[in-house]
Amino acid sequence: MTSPRPTVVVTGLGATTPLGGTAEETWQAILAGRPGAATLDESWVEEFELPVSFAAQLTVPAAEVLKKVETKRLDPFAQYALVASREAWANAGSPEVEPERLASAVGTGIGGVQTLLTAWEALRTKGPRRVYPLSIPMLMPNSAAGTVSLEFGARAGAHTLVSACSSGAESIGYGAHLIREGLADVVIAGGAEASIHPLPISGFAAMQALSTRNDSPQTASRPYDTDRDGFVLGEGAAILILESEEHARARGANIICELAGFGVSADSHHIAAPEPEGAGASRAMADAVRDAGATPADLCHINAHATSTPVGDVAEVAAIRRAFGDDADHMAVSGTKSMTGHLLGAAGALEAVFSVQAVRDRVAPPTINIDNLDPAVTLDVVRDTPRPLGDGDLLVLDNSFGFGGHNVALAFRTFA
């Protein structure tokens, strides 16, 4: 007879974002409906004549938080992961755990792109002797997971999932898998990204994926609005501390909520465009709810992927309807990228933090910048102000999708 799988709980949160230097500062800004995008004060915007001149940058630069040696030896995305992980670890009460029972799982969509391009420029203009010796370990996509593992002595694995914009969410799901399979007691899980640089901006702009509202950055990210024209590039990191319920109870931890379900699928449709009928995304959502031992009727809130692209937003609406049918009518749907911008590989992790905070505070965050709701968006979108989620047990969903056809959904539930 097999023993029941361990219950996975969340005991700590950390983030550094375009809205705040901590998870709590960011959440309060989200509830206040504050936009994080602004015009870039960088010489390269004019130098390269970029078609997009704004983004959502960190409010607290990592250099103000980390030691100089840390910023010297880490690509910005790994710096952000370290900042968020330290906050999450402290928020969880700095748990005592055997190193062999502690893992890190930190995903990224692009990784150390700033280090890579800086090293290439040094090689091109100054020769191979001027390439920084730590360039390779800094640019590796796994450098954030490795850095976090070194920081906390995590020896149950330093895992890196690279699945574009669903990387952070999938890393959290993978962390839950490690605990459920008995491979770890505690996992430091999330995502990090630092790609506000002329090359990624140029690439996304060439795809016509970015908003070009250069005259109004704060209103550029507008999920579900009829005049949406693309996403706003953001940066940052978000981390959850996941534990088995048994481990958390044994040390008297403050349990915030349960990570109850995890769903993952692939569209196998197009390298960048979403499957228009939402078949793959709907499977991930339905699987997450099923994995939680729940039904669509139990689901009260969805933090949607909602990037503000013309095609992506309505494809997700179709997927939600396909997964949940008429039950979707009672789900409060939020598009928090309207404030944070799109953090790419860190987006799903940050929205997982928001989902945990929504369960904790029993409130769904708002979506801003909707002047005219797209008629194709047949959902109950939370607009402008937060909405109370009521009493009783709550089940909320965090959706994350990425280029390559990746679909991830995480279900969080109140913990008694």
C-alpha cells in the first residue's frame, strides 16, 4: 500500500520588481493599481534608434542591496534571484534543513544575456584577453539556480527550467514535484530575468510583440483592452519557499497557503503564436485543478497570463472557457502585467507570489488601463480596484504560457 503524497505548502515569499524591492512592497503597489513602466534613461535608446523607448525596470537596483563583489560576479538576472531568495528565506523564518534535503529550482527565459553581449563587445573591440574570466558561469541560464544553491547550501539539486515565459511557474511546479516525490523537504523555487537591453528590445519589437506607446508608458500595458498593442518588457525575480507540510509543522513555520495543484502541457502548434482554440492551455488549467482534488466550481480567482498582446489575450480567454465552461463566470480574473510589465521567465513566479498573497489576504488584485473591454473577453475581469474574495476555502490559479508552446498552471489553496 502506497503512502499518501506529501502536502506542499508555501512558507516564504520574496521579490524584486518594477513596483518594489520586496514582495510586500510590490503587492501593496499592485493593490493600489500603480503602473511600473517608464521611459528608459539609457543612451542606447537613441544610439540604436530603438522603436520602443520604455520598459518596467526595477525600483530598487540590485547594487543597492548586494555587495560589490556579488554584482561583479553575477549577471543581473542572478543578482535579482539572490535578492528575492534572501527575502523569501528570511520571510520563511530561515528554516533549518539538512543540505541534502534542500533544493533550488530557479528558471529563466533568456538567462545571462547582458553578460553574453558585454563579453562579445569586449572580444570584438578589445580582443580575447579583455573578456571577463567569469563570463561563462555568469551567462549560463543555470547560474541563478546555482547561485541560490551556493547561498543556502542546497544539495538536493540546483534545477533550471527554461521554458520561455512559463519558466518561473514551471520551476515552482517542479519544486512541488521534488517534495511530493520525497526528494526534498524544502525547495527555493521561482524565476528571474534581466533582459532590458537593446538587443532583446529590438528582437521583440521586430516581432511586433511590444507596445509602441512611447508617449504614454504607464498606460501601454492594457490587457483585454480593445486598443492593446503588445506587452511592456519588465525585469526582476520572484521566489517561493516550498516545504512539505510535515517539515513546516515540525519547525513551527507560518504556513501561508498550500500549493495544491500543478498542470503542464505543450501546444505543439507554433514556436511563438498560441494555439487559437486554447487546447493546450486549457489542459494545463484543468489538470492543475484536478491535481488539487478540486472542481472548476471551487475556483474563485485566476491571475491570468494576460500579456496585452492582441492575439494572446483572447487565446487565453478561449482556453479558460474551454477548461471551465460556465463555471468561469464566477471566477475573478486579474491581469497584473498591466502594472508590472512582462517579466518573461520571472513572470509566472511573480504572479504565483501574487496568487499566494491573494489567498492570504482574500482579495483579487485589479487590472488597470482597460478603457474599452474587448467584446471577445467574456470573463469577469477585475478592473481598477481590488475585489474581496470572501470567506471560506479559496482556490486560485496562476496561468503562465511561453514561446515554444509551453503552458503551466499552478493552483493555490487556503490552508487550515
